[in-house]
Amino acid sequence: MGSISRRAMLGATGGLIAGGLLKTQADALTVAEESAGPQTAQADPTKMMGAPTSVLGQRAPGEQPRRRMGNPAVTSSSRTPIEELPGIITPADLHFERHHAGVPAIDPDRYELLIHGMVDRPMTFTLDDLKRFPAESRLCFIECSGNGGAAYNRNANPERSPGQIDGLFSTSEWTGVPLATLLREVGVGRGASWVLAEGGDAAVMSRSIPLEKALDDAMIAYGQNGEAIRPAQGYPARLLLPGWEGNAQVKWIRRLELSDRPSMTRDETSKYTDPLDDGTARQFSFVMDAKSTITFPAYPYVLPERGWWEIRGLAWSGRGRITRVEVSTDGGRNWAPAQLQEPILSKCTTRFRHVWNWDGGEALLMSRAIDETGYVQPDLETQIAARGEGTSYHYNSIRPWRVEPDGRVFFAQGDGG
Amino acid sequence: MIRLGQSHPAEESKLRRFALVGLLVGTTLVTYGCMPDTPNGEGGTIASGTAEWPSSFSIGRDATAAEIALLDIDFGPDGAGAPAGSGSVAEGKAVYNVQCVGCHGLTGQEGPNAALVGREPRDGFPFGETRGIRKTIGNYWPYATTIFDYVNRAMPMTFPGSLTADEVYAVAAYILFLNEIIPEDAVMNAQTLPAVVMPARDRFVPDNRVGGPQVR
């Protein structure tokens, strides 16, 4: 349907409403929903009325970002297209997914969170109970600890976009009740030092969390970017552990058991441990170290002409605030401080920018993040030297991007990065 | 599942942990100000907005023992709280060949999903050095109890939680046998499973990353 005939149809509908032919509110809502669908662009929007209000907004027809799906879909992941998003907030429907046995459909009226074990008083909380406690909101990133695995390779595929490499990473405003508030309610028992967090999905996901973190800044979150948490992010409630690996932030949280030792679940022993080249494997490696990536220009973008461009990207640290991001356009020989966009929040994503006059020659773009502990995002060789080539998880090395004279941009791990 | 008051093998370590936790909990008390038996504001500042907090909000309800028992399915390496039941290698083979073989293959190595069986390389633990070594229960799995815990909660994929305790013990026995960790006549139960010493038992170390300039 072309724009003109659609406008004519909407005009006729307006006439019906004005004439009192639509008797119920439900009918009116139906009309509004139908008229909120994608439209083709108008030749001159100043010369005809626009679309009416609607019960649910939609993206512009030409702006339809999508997550990148993994395989198999039920037990794998989908990735946020980070290069397509201009701010730090990830729209909830584009938040990355990593499920271990699919997304459960949980009845919020039957939902309960049990807290027991080494507590003074084992208790159960409904969703309404959780919402009734003093609430808190905070912005923070969640990153899968396996994010960026494709970049931990001297011969990485150059035809990879930022989202394909590092899209198991999203940023949201989370709202909920601090876990410390709930633990205060049940009373932490003498000797308790760990909390087993368990989900209500088909994997009954379970991770042991140090009590120190639970009492510090952990949250039982039920809100995401101003609405209820999406099912794929843990509806109706999830554990939030700011700055820590995503796997430990158990979604669909149904049980917390206080103990004096970790439970040694599968996902803290055979998975989500980092083998090192000294014959050991690092366990309970929760914190996501500082990391950054340039999201523009990057594959598959093609710079159409030389001249002034703004190099843009994202930086984050699980240990606190980003204090500095440096950008290089010559493969790391020279570094310049990037401009950091406020707000710069602890354990949250910070956007950086750096204007660049491209002379049309080959360029190797890099960014490196520095956090408030003084940690500097390492290059791949430094990280390999520290952990070994076969290590797993926590891949936060510098992401190099090669700009070719014809304007094409490629992921350039192996080009000196 | 944990049991209160049971003896712990390392009393000294437990005392250290308690001291640490006492410090943490103490910090929280100061933060919230109004915890019972805690003088308001003593030795610290009361966080804004929490000064008016009661000792309890009286939100939520007590959990019953029956409710807890229904959900409290985990148990750790010491076996405390492991369910009754037992299973032999032969019984496990029968269960495996019906419930597990489709995803993990006849010998536990073929996939298409995770490889469960394999001891190679038998020397050392070169997973950090060398890319692409297949991690299995035989070479990268510190505690045998985790087999029961994981299978019990999450397997088989399409019917999770459908196996009896006897069946889960049996499957654990079969997988351990295929990995040449227990003999063919072994029976796994709440006592024998925690006693199995896994090849990778001592390879796992705490995270030593602390931020700052050092890359680890």
C-alpha cells in the first residue's frame, strides 16, 4: 500500500471515530495498533497529516536492527549489533542472549524466590514482595565471559563486524531490590561465605557467588530499561552482579542458598574456568577486565571518501570507571586520548569518540581502555603471554581494524595488533 | 545443600572465613544503621534514606521445610545432602544408551553435543598452552559430584529432571567407568561418588586478577 492510499484509509478511520461509529475502547485500540505499523516515507510530510498516536511504538521502517543468531538457537546465543546502536543503552529487544536450555515461560503470579541455608530465617518472596522493598536502579553492562573469543586468534577472520566479535555484551538500566536488603531480612548466618544462585529454567542454572559480592552491589532485578525484564533476560527476576561475567548473573532466579563453601556446579568447574599455560585453570574468574572496541568505522562499513571522520566506540570495565581511552590510527605507534562521553559510570559502558582526518591511505585503527585501577587493556600478544594460547573466556585484548585505501574496513587481528 | 553444625575438615580455615564474613556483615550493619543490636551510626555513616528503615520490613513469608526440600537439589564435593540411591556401571550403560546416546554418542566421544569421555593428554594439563584440546569429564572436571548435580538438574536436555536418583548415580558410574576412573564393578551412591578422585582435581586455582597495571 502506497503512502497516499494509506493516508486516505487513516483519514476514513478518523471519520468513523468522529462519527461515533466505534462504540468500544477495544475497537479504538485495534484501529490504533493497525495504524502504527511501518509506513513508507511520505513525499512531503508537511503537506498531509501524520499517523495517529498508538498503543505501542515502532521503529522507523528503515531502522530495523536485529540480533545475530547463534546455532543451535535453543542452547546457544544471539548477539547485540553493537555497531548499529548510537548510545550506551541497549534496547531490551536487542539485548544479547545466552541461554543453556531455552527461555522459560514463568507465571509471574506463581513466581517465588526462596532464600535459605545458613540464614536465621529461611524466607520466600513473591514478585510483588520484591517490588515492595526499597528499590534501586543502576546502569551497567552485562557481558558473557566468552565474548570476543573469535578475536583471541592471530589469524582471526577479517570479515567480522564488532557485533559478531563482541556482541555478547549489552548495557541496560536495571531496577530491583539490592540483594543486601533481602539478606538483611533473612539474616546472614554465622560462617556463611557463599551463595548458590539457581534459576528456574530447564537448565536449573546454578552458580556459587561469594557472599561479599552479594552484600556489596548485587541486585535482584525485575526492571530493564524502564519496563519489566524481558523473558530472555530473566523475567520475572534475575540476579544482577555489576561488572561480573554474565553467566554468574543467574536469570529467572528462584533460589539462593547461603553456605560456607562453593557448590562446584558444572558452570564453575568444567565451564567458565580459564586454563592457563602453567598447567592450572583459573576458577571463579568473575570480573570482566577493562575492554574497548571501535564500532565505527569497522567491518562491513566502507568509508566512501577521505576526509574527516569520527572514530567511535565503546569502553567498559568490571572493576569501576573508565578513566581514559586512547586511540591509534597507525597500528599502535602513536596514541591519542579519545573524548569520553558522559555519563562515565562504574561498571557501565562509556562511549568514546576521536575525530580523524583520513588521508586515503591504509590505516590500522585501535583503541585501548584504562580503568580506575590503572589497568590498561592489553594487546593480544601480551594476553597470550600472560595466559597462554589455549586459554578460554575473558578475551579483552585490543581490537584492531584495518582501513584499506578503497575505504573497506576489516578486522585486523594478526596485522600487528 | 548444606548442613549446619557439621564438622569441617579445616577448622582454621573456617575461622578465617568467619572472621572475614563477620567483617563484611558488620560493614552492612553500619551501612543500614538500624539492624538489631547495632548502635545507629556508631563507627560509620548511615547511608542516606536507610535511617528510617525498621529492623525488618515484614515483607515475604517464612519458607517451610517441605518447600525447601522440594527445591534444594544441589550438593557439593563433600557429598553432604546427596540423595539416597545407587547405580552400577551396567545399569548406567542401559540408561545412557536410551537417554544420553543421541546427543553424546555411543562412547561419549562422538557428540554432536559435549564430549563426556576422554583422558588425553594424560601427562600434564596443557589446556592453557595449546588451543583446541577437547575438554571432557575425564580430563577437565574436578569433582565427580558435579556429574550427579548437573545430570540431575539439567539432563536429558529434552526431559530435564526426569531421571530417578538411581538412574543418575548409574549414569555417573558409567561415565566415570568410560573415563577409566572407576572399575567396571563399581557402584555409585551418596558415599562412593564423593570419594572418587578426579584426574583434574588439583588443577583449579582461585582467580588472581586484581586490576591495576599487571596483566594476568
